[in-house]
Amino acid sequence: SQKIEQNSEALNIQEGKTATLTCNYTNYSPAYLQWYRQDPGRGPVFLLLIRENEKEKRKERLKVTFDTTLKQSLFHITAAQPADSATYLCVMIKAAGNKLTFGGGTRVLVKP
Amino acid sequence: GAVVSQHPSRVICKSGTSVKIECRSLDFQATTMFWYRQFPKQSLMLMATSNEGSKATYEQGVEKDKFLINHASLTLSTLTVTSAHPEDSSFYICSAIRRGEGDTQYFGPGTRLTVL
């Protein structure tokens, strides 16, 4: 079965710096890869989706890359702000119409 | 945007009672809704997939007689935890797919269930 690995250790960074989160997977390459943000006691919020034939996707200060050779996705938050502090979830969909498979999430703490 | 609401946000109940959680898509019609459970410091685990007008599909290990799902309309799905026990205490989150948007799921804010 698909296994998704995210760094379980919290990422502490200084305000204004770039946070880079890693998501590695085994087994199959997903059709879609998504990143969600989750705050404590709240449901996940969709951020970005990238397809297997796309290398990079951007949205404001967020950037996602997808390398099917390395079986890895990187998630970048540029000019990080304290409000970006949250847990970020890497999520995969094997094929259209399939259920989501969640990574364990990486907690980001941006210090002012 | 696509807004999904859940009610209640928190519920405390006694062991043996049943609890109903509602999930609504407020500004769109949801072709499919999902129910997840999340334990502290763990990721979301899919419990069941719910399609309007048909029976829910449960994941392996999830008791369908304990977790009753009703998807009566394109904007409402309900999860009823029957004869709740302390081990059912968890964070329950629903999500919905908006028609025409492929596989992007919009999540509700979650419901914290505590069974005493």
C-alpha cells in the first residue's frame, strides 16, 4: 500500500525566511498530490493541487514541486509569517475518483 | 469559496448513548461526502464515503452498524455514533467534493466527541 512520509519533527523558522517541507512516497506515483493546512482543533484547508505531469505550482507565497523520479514533493512557504504556523499535510490521490491518502503532517512554527 | 459546516462543534455524551453529527455544504452541491476520524497527533483516517441517495462505503475495520451514515441530499450528510463508548472519543471531520471539481475535498471544521 502507499506510504507517505513527512518529517514528524516540527519545523521552527524565523519570520521572513523560507520554510521547505518534504513529502516522500513509496509504491505508486499518484495522479494528484495536494497540500492542506490544518490548525489545532480545525479541519484541513486545501492549499494547492499538483498533477503528476506538472513540475511546479505556485499560489501567492506558496510553491509546490513534484518529482516523480525522486518520488518526492517539496512545499515552500516564502517570506514566512507567524500566521503561517500550522500543520501542513501532504495528501495523495492514486487516480481520479480514488480516496485521499494522508501523510502524518509537519508542524511549522514561525517565530517573529 | 466552498464552505462546509459541521454541527455540533463539540459534544460530550455518556457511554451508551447515540450522537448525531451533521455535515453540510453551504454554497455548493456535494456529489460525494467523506467522514474521517482523527486521534491526537495523528493524521486523518477515512471512515466512509457517502454518495447522495446510496449506501455509504465503509473502510476496512469501520463498523457500519456503529457508525451510521445518511446522505439524504446533495448538501447534507449525517454520521450517527451509536452506543458510544469512551474509545469512540475523537475528532470527526467531514469533507465534500464539489460537482465539477474533480477530487479536491473541502473539509468541515470538525466535531470533537468526548464520551464519558
